[in-house]
Amino acid sequence: MQHLLKVSGVFSEITQYSNMIESEANYGQGDATFQAAGGEIGIHTLVDAFYDIMDGQPDFKTIRSMHPADMKISRDKLARFLCGWTGGPRRYNEKYGPITIPGVHAHLNVTEVERDQWLACMALALEKQAYPQSLVTYLLAQLFIPADRIRQVCAQQH
């Protein structure tokens, strides 16, 4: 649970520094973020760490329960999505077609608790990567945006 409190408390700080970091490292421009994350191999490594943490730590049982027992497809979808989202090839669209992140999660009951669990799990996965701190900070700030949009859409549905 301390991971959740740690992550929830720093999002306002992360957001403050996001624009500064983005301009310093060119994250968000072209495929700079994708390349900094290690390309497709780096994205897959991040996604594997994310789901391994989710699957293995009780702090994340709520979001784990929102996934199928076999998370092979979940891993594939997230890795493919993140490739395109970070400026790399649009692998998700190639296999699964167009996506609206809030729309595909609208059937779930995602509140601030689930949003923060997801982000905390991702923060731990990011810590396991050999990424510069500026990339970790940038990614967490940028991932907060779709995560919170999912929460907003789910709140309207439930």
C-alpha cells in the first residue's frame, strides 16, 4: 500500500516538471520517447515487468482482478499500444485496429483507487528499467493523462 501513497503524493510534482523535462530531452517529439525507452524490446521489457509486479504483489490485487487469468493478450495489447503511444510504430492498430483508451475500459469500474494502483504498478516497473530519471518522470506524467481520462469515463458509466 505504501507504493500507492507514494505515487499518489507525487503526481502534482511530476506534472509540474513534465513540460520542462519534455523540452530538455525532446520526449514527445517524433520517436524520441520510443527510442529512449529502448524501442520495441524496451517496451516489451517494461510491460513484462509491469504485469509481473501486478501479478505478484498484493497491493495490486484490485487491478489484477480486472484482467484475465492468462495475461498474454493483455501484455501484447499494452506493449503494442505503448509502442505507438511513445512515437514508435503503431503496432496495436496493425493487429487490433483503432483504439480509444477510455472506451475500451468503460465497462470497468475505475476510480481514483484503481487509477492510482495502475500508475503505482507502472512506477515500480519503470524503476526496474535502466531509464534516465527524466524519462521515468516524463512517462508517469504523460500516463496520468489517459489513466485519469479512463477514470472520468468510467465514472460517467457507473
